[in-house]
Amino acid sequence: MNEATMSSDVRLTSVEADSARPVLTVERLGADPLIAFVAADADTWLGT
């Protein structure tokens, strides 16, 4: 996955799933340029 729009002001720009806990990189439009964080369950976070 390269990019997915999640709301009008947040865009998911990358997912690194090489580890047990995927790292999601999120761009907040009009705010801090990039925020990276670890999600316990990427499927739940992405709503799949």
C-alpha cells in the first residue's frame, strides 16, 4: 500500500509490516508534516 486517505486532514503514506507490529506513517495536512507510530493491529486501524 502506498497511500490511503483516511479523513479530510490525515493521509496514510506508508505501512511497514516487516515486524510483528506494523509501523504506519501518517501525514497530517496543514500540521506536522509526518507522524510515525506503531499500531498494535494494522488491520483494525485500517478498518479492513
